[in-house]
Amino acid sequence: MTTIAETVRYRAPTRADLPDIQVIDGAAFRDRYPFFVLRQLLEADSSRCVVAVEPGDDEDKLVGYALTIMGDSGRAWLISLAVSPDRRGCGYGRGLLRHSVWVCQQKGDVDEVWLTVDPKNVSAYKLFEDFGFVLREHDERYFGDNEPRDVLVYKLHRIGEKGYPGT
Ligand SMILES: CC(C)(COP(=O)(O)OP(=O)(O)OC[C@H]1O[C@@H](n2cnc3c(N)ncnc32)[C@H](O)[C@@H]1OP(=O)(O)O)[C@@H](O)C(=O)NCCC(=O)NCCS
């Protein structure tokens, strides 16, 4: 039997996805991105961003997103990753992470993927560590007072050197 998690598609986001991305972002984070920031992020470069979409009879349902932007020195930043609360635990978070890293790998201009995570965010931390991200630094005030973050880094392998990212 095919489960919903097996039929999910991962693709680049379009402008039409922005309202759904904002709803998921708002449900996941206390400080949500304003709409104009999301819009401009996608306008500037959506090529490393990924959404997870479940096929439906009438229309597809967006169930998660990952936003990655290119920094300097071969460093890409995964700046946000979230799955709809009612779809967590289905493997979509790992799928979004894999596709994001895979896209970076395909582009050939990324050596490392960097991200920040709240050290108390157990589910995200475990996802990233199991995937192969390693701690680079801890900053007690990364986003200001009482907002510590760990900076984690994933080194990309040359294609063919290892399997699909995170395996
Ligand atoms: C973090 C998040 C994206 C994970 O998405 P998800 O679809 O539920 O995760 P998956 O089903 O793909 O699980 C993948 C792995 O994540 C870890 N994980 C997920 N949920 C977990 C939980 N409740 N407790 C511990 N580990 C968990 C596990 O390692 C899991 O692998 P396993 O099932 O083999 O044990 C999701 O919980 C979320 O949207 N959280 C709010 C936003 C957020 O914190 N984003 C990260 C910011 S840095």
C-alpha cells in the first residue's frame, strides 16, 4: 500500500506558495517572517528553496518548506525549515533537508551548508545531527537576549563519493 508520505513531491516554491509557506512558518516559529521578507527572499533566489507537496484530488497541499540562501565562500545557509504541525513525524522534515542539500550539491557552488538551531529544539537538533551536521559554534546571544543558537555545518561530498545526502 502506498502511504501519503511516499507520494509527496519536493519541488521549488512559486509565488503562489507564499501564503501557505507563511501559515506553516507562523505555526512553527514565535518570530515569523513578514510576508514581504518571504516574498523578497523568493524573488532574490528561490533556486535552493524546496517545498513538500502532497497530491490531492482537487488541489495539492503544501505541507512543509525549507529556505536556503547562498552566502559567500561556498557557504549556503538553510535559514528556515518547517513542517505543518499535523504532518510532523511523517519523514517530511528529513525529505526537505535532503532535497535542500541535494539541490546545493547539484549546483556545484556549495562546499558547506550552515544553519542555526536552538539547543533546546530536540526534534530539529536530532534531525540535523542524524543527517550529519556537526556543531561549529555556540552563541549564547545569537539572536539577542535569551536567544542562544548552535551553528551547525554539513560538509558536502562530491557527487558519487557518497550516496544521496544524509544516507
Ligand atoms: C523539526 C521539524 C522540521 C521536523 O520535521 P518532521 O517532518 O516532523 O521530521 P521527520 O518526520 O522527517 O523526522 C526526521 C527525524 O527528525 C527527528 N525528530 C523528528 N521529530 C522528533 C521528535 N518529536 N523528537 C525527537 N526527534 C524527532 C528524528 O531524528 C527523526 O528521525 P526518526 O523518525 O528516524 O527518529 C518539525 O518538527 C518542525 O517543523 N518543527 C518546528 C520548526 C522547527 O523547529 N524547525 C527547525 C528550525 S532550526
